[in-house]
Amino acid sequence: MQCEECGQKRTRHKATLDRPYHDHLTGLSNVYLVGIAIEECACGEAPEIPRVPELLDTIALVLLQKPGLLRGEEIRYLRKHAGFPAGEFAQILGVSREHLSRVENGHTENFGVSADRLIRLLALKKSNRELVGRLLREIDGRPRRDQQLWLRWNGKRWQASDGQSTNWYVPQQSNKPLSQCL
């Protein structure tokens, strides 16, 4: 198959653990996909990402399970995933829109433990309430090294891993009310 832009032949391969696809389309710098098809030519790579809404939900669940404080780009991802405009989100957090922008763009460290918990609760609009309730109790507020998010398409579902092991899991969802989780 020829590329319509450069006219060169396109090659196709599957993203693997040894050669993952480093995804930047989510706005997160630490997302790696395996198990998807990728076409390449002189123009660059073109991934074929199945079930994109499920992938985006899986990323949100993985971020909500993160034990340390959320980084700015992760806050932005969760805010957008939950459907909050920046101004409304800043108002709920009690900060200026400019301060939210500085945090989301990495110019200011983070909001601290209390605001981090509130951000996770606000992101529940599309996520697992039971799991987040448990995790909110476990956030210790200590800075952690940046964690890479490894996501694998197994042909049926998206699975997640910490990138340090070969253990893959599917983040679980629950229908319990938030009041029963906290």
C-alpha cells in the first residue's frame, strides 16, 4: 500500500513490549500502547487504535488508581475526560483559571493532597466510584517518580500494566454509590 502524502510504500507491524507505540494524542507523555497495528512510511507512523472510548476510560481508571499525586497533564486529562471546561473546574477547585493552567502545563508542582482528592472525585463522572473511594483513602501525598502507563489491546479489551512487570489487568468498574465507597 502506498502513502497518499509521500507516495512511499507503507509497512505494517504490531506494537509490542519491545517496540510499543508512544501515544501523544491523549495529551499524556507517558502512554504506551502495545497490541495495535501501526502503519509506517517516510511521513511517520499511523496507529490503528481500536475502541478509542474504552481506551480513554481505561486511561482514566489507571490515573485514578495512581498512588501518588497527579501530575499537571494527568489533571488536565481527567478534567477533559469528565467534560469540565477549565474555567468551571478552576472555580470548583477554588483557584484562578491561570493557576489551573500553570499546574496543568507543569509550571507549578501540584495542588496538594486535598485538591488531588477532589480532582479524582470530580473525574468520577465517567469512572469507577468504588475503586476511587478506596484509592482516595490510600493517597499519601508523597511525590512519586513518573509512572508510565502501558496499555495493551488483547483483541477484545484494553488492559493496563505498570510497565515494570508482565502482569496485565483490566481496571474494574462498580455500580455502588459513592457514599458506600468512602
